[in-house]
Amino acid sequence: MKKVFIKVSLFNFLFLGNLLFSQEKGKIDLPEITFQADEQEKIYVEEIDPEMAKNAPTLTGSFTDILKTLPYVSVNTELSSQYMVRGGNYDENLVYVNGIQVYKPQLIRSGQQEGLNFLNPNMAANVNFIPGGWEAKYGDAMSSVLDVIYRNPSQFELSSQLSLMGGNLTFGTTSKNKKLSVLLGARYLNRNLIINSLDTDSEFNPQSYDIQTNINYKINHRWSVGFIGNFNNTLFEQIPHTRETNFGTLKRPISLSIYYRGNEKDRFNTKFGAFSTHFTPNNNWNLSLDLFTYHTIEQEYFDIEGAYLIREINPETGDASPSLEIGGQIDHARNDLDMLVAGVQHRGKYKIDKNTNLEWGISAQKESMRDLQNEWQMIDSAGYNIRPNHSEKLFLPGEVNKGDLKLNYAINAKNELTANRYTAYSQWSKKFFWNDAKVLFNAGARATYSDLNKELNISPRMLFAIRPDWVTSQLFRFSAGYYVQPPFYKELKNPYGVINKEVKSQKSIHFIAGHDYEFLMWERPFKFTTEIYYKNMTDINPYYIENVRVRYTAENNAIGRAYGIDTRLYGEFIPGSDSWLSLSYAKVQQNIDGQGWIARPTEPRLKASLFFQDYMPIYPSLKVNVNLIYASGLPNGAPLFTNPYEYTNYLPDYKRVDIGLSKIIIDADKDKKLNGFFSGFKTLSVGLDVFNVFDIRNTVSNQWVRDVNTATVYGVPNRTTGRFYNLNVNMSF
């Protein structure tokens, strides 16, 4: 009787059908199917090849440059490693490393401030992405899950990459008896050259480095232990001088000139550690216990004074109008955050039979935050302080406001917060025949409780897939579930810095239907996937977005809805190289306090993208990959403290092309005659990355500037970087 060995996902049992049912009808005796569950699996909702992520042009050094080419992910900046999925914001995404959730810094305001993302592509073995409708074993959020498994080296390895923006070094080794494996990664990033292509004349010093390790020791055939550690330090310094920005419309172009004094200095220091114990008494049981801690210390300090001129431009002559709107603005901040998350979790799996699994988990974690916030803004004209634009009454030109002079806004808060969070889940997976159709089924539930707001949530989830016997090249998928996002620290703090402990979890019901069609074209394999989805959201916590920072109102006073369609054609457009073409459309809306439906600040609408790899048939060692993205503009957002219903326009469309060229000089697997200096290399390649090939200045957000004479608030575009060339050298030994 025939046995079929397939690498199977422990993390998403639903999608095993892609390979499991590729055999002809009647050729499989289902009880004899054996799954090699001890290896990391290859079948998933969306798998990202770590090698592809390492070789693609990147400004962040993370996987998100590849994620941004997928249909589900919204795009508005190339400097940030954060991402938005199907209309959700940056805080609605879960990230796991080896089954343990990791966090990101909280105070980062702009992509320029961001350093290295936690995830190191050079250490990854598997990268899996789920844009919605995930299993109960994954945590509580509204948008997506990114699950990364770090690899265990089986032999000595040493690799390095050097570029104009920094470099990385990865070292791996194993003991002679193969019981101990050590993987160590170190990275350095300085994006000063690319940031200097912005339209602000500033002195920048953005530096970031991190050190990570993944250590595993197999005590015997039943017991093993592991440790993941990370230390990350980012420093951002800026001394702005001037800024010249033209905006407006063709009929009414406007020019903004700003002259600065002052500086900004931010620091983000994070540490993460997780110790794991694994016990497998036999082939049916798999048990683990994890102890983890995450600590971040963040500082955001700036004193920046700006004097600005707002002028209208004659569209025919290009000359500035003689009448000037003159104003001044002072921005001050002394913001400090010290956050500690520590906890313990147990995960278990029992194989009932070869086709049925039962999985469960329970965790408890303590969250402690200490936040000191002192931030204010003053707007001035000819020495007279202008009252805030969010005052109770709007005074017209010529009217006198006899009230006290006030800052445009002022936030002064000292918050100390401690909370305990408890979670548990259980899920059941089954594969079986329904007549002659092959079926995969997963059902489970997750519970979460926080002693801060005394809220208990139960989240049932279900996933179903079927491969009909009459068309084995197609797989039909459906998932539904109730997903909640319990408030973390940012969701509890309103724009004035006040903590509201009564904030409840945001809630969403997901309905997702998908279809996978596998076929041959040009005698090569291709796959076309389609997903339609609908999300019904309640207890929404409205927010403002400032570049990449999300500021919540700390109220559950809105409802929301999201629906759309995502399509992707994936395959070997060029033999031996995977490429894909993506197209998506979405509508994401919210209704705040019954005022009516408007777009959420992260509504993606239309997006088309292409990731293409190629090589020269005559010189296969010369390779190229192209990353092309077109996306309709996101909503322009609203200034802090204002009513979003008064700001419902959209940013300009996002258009970007990046190209990476590489030349393989040494490949020891193909060239066996290396000698001398080059005999020590396994691989050696050089590359040239061209970012923003057509020098298109996209708009990431608006800087809100007030005309002090008419009280008009202008949305001045904050534009992304220009064209930039980066040289890199990759080597391994």
C-alpha cells in the first residue's frame, strides 16, 4: 500500500490540500497517509521565501518589502517596516517568532525614525503570512498574522552583506553530536543617504543595530530546550534647516517655505528573550513551555521652531504672489516610555490519529508601563499667540477673543499602568473524504481576559477547504470567526494623554471565501488565487494617524465595515524564478457617533503590484528583480483634536518602481575548481539596487499648517524619498 510523505503545517492545517490531494482519484488510501510533522512546514496561506526577501531591494532590511507586493497589504511609505492589511492600521497585526509573540516600539512617529525591524531575514527558515481568518491558536488582533520560524543550522556557516546603508553578519554552527545548534545574527543600518533625498534640508543621523541569537539543545530524543534573544538600539538625530514644498492644484498652486531652528533626538532601546522547553514523550504528543520577556525604553525629545511663508503661485508665470501669509510654530516634546511585558505560555498537541489533531494552549502575562509625556505646540504671528483651531468658538478675522491665550495643544501626562492578561485556546483539525471530495476542517475557540477592564472575550473560529474530485486542480476555501483586539497601552490613552481603563476590545467578524486554481502555462506551473472578504466591526476605537504613529481617542464609539477582493497570479514567468502579479480592491468605512459612514484613515481602495524575477539565458549568473506598485491614495487623515468628518479627501496615488541587479561571481556548488583566495567562498555576488527608478515623490501623510490670518488649515504633503542607488556585496563561507 502506498505511503505519501508530505510536509505539513502545524500552524494552518486548512491549506494542506494544495499538495495532499494532488494524487489521482482512488490512488490514496487515506489512513496510510503519514505527515512529517517534525519538520517546519511549507504549505500555508501565503509563504514568503526568506531567500527571496534577502535578495529583493530593501530599505528596511525586513520582510515587509516583499509583503508590500501582496494584494492584501496597503502601501504609503518605503521607509517604514510597518504595514497595513485590508484597511487595518499598523497596530492590528500579530507577529510571532518560533510561536512567541513579539512587539514593536510604541513612540515611533515617522518612517525616518524607524530602525531595524525585529525580524532578521538571514535567520529565518519559514515565513508565513495570514491576512485574515486565522486559527484559534493565533492571538487576538483585527487584521493579520506574520509567523516566522528561525532555523537551526546543521553545519558551520558564515555569511555577510555590506552596502552603503550598513551590513549584516550571520554565524551558525552545531556540535559534533548534533545536539547543540547556535545561530547568531548582527545587523547595522544607517539610512542617512536615502533620507537626505527628502524635500527637507536637514542634518540626519539615523543609526540602528541589533544582535539576535537562536540557540537549541537536544537533551535526548524526548527533551529539548531553546533560547531566542534580541537586543536592538536605534538612535535618530535631526537638525532641520529649511523646507521648500509646492502643493495645491493646477489652478491654485501653493508654495510653503519653512526656516527652522532646533533639533530632535530620539532613542529606542528594546530587549527580548524567550526560553522554551519541548517534550515529546511519543509520536502522538508534543508539549512545550515558554518563558518570555520584552522590555523597551523609548525617548522622543525635540525643540523645533519654524517660521513659514505660505504663498500662492501664478499658474501661468510661476511667480509667487506678493502678499505673504507669515507665521511661526514651535514644537516641543519630552516623551519617555518604559514598558515591560513578561509571561509564560504552554502549548500542546495530541495526534488522535493520522488524520485528526487536537491542539491547545494557555498563557499569562504581566504588562507594566510608565509613560511621561510633555508635548505642546504654539502657533504665532508677528509675536501674537494664536488660539487653538479646536477651541469652542471660531473667531472670524477682526473679532477679538478676550479669553486666555493658549497653546495650540498641550499634553502633559504621567501614567503608570499594570495589567495582567490571560489567554487560552483549543482547536480540532480533521481531514477526510466527503464522497470522493477531499475535505480539510479546523474549528476552535480562544478566550482572553484582562484584569484592567475586567473584560472576558470568547472567539470561536472555523476554517474549511474542499478539493472536488471533478476538478482536482482547484481548491475552495472558507473561513469565519469572531476576532477581538484587546486594548494595549496605546489604545487606552486618548490624544490628551489621559488613560481610560474602561476601553473595551475592538471586535470584528470575518467572512472569507477563497479559490485556488493550479494550471500549466508555457509548460510551467502557475497558481491563480482569489479571495473575497467581509468584516463587520463593532466597538471601534477611532484614531488619528501621524505618518506611522497611531493616536487613539480611547473610546469605543464607532462601528465599521470592510469588504473587498484580492487576486494574485503566481508562477514561473521565467523558468526557475517565481514571480507574481497582484490586484485588489477594498472599501473600509467607519461610523463615529452616528455621524454617517466615512472612509477609515487606512482605507486602501485599489492596488496593483508586480514582483518579477529574471535572468539572462546566456549569462544566468546575471539576475534582476523588479518591484512595481500602484495604489490609489489613502485618506489624508485629520489633524489631531479635529473632527475627521471635516477632512475626507484622499492623498495622491502611490506609484513606485524598484529594481535590483546582481551578478553571481562565485557559486561553489557549480564551480568546483576554485583555488587561492576564492577557495574559501561558498558564494560571492555583487549587486546594485535602484530605488524609486522614476523619482516619483509620493505623499506619505500631511503636515498640517495653519494660515494665521484666515485660520485656514493646509495639508502640506510629507513626501517620500527620491531616486537612490545602493551597492551591496554578499558573501558566504
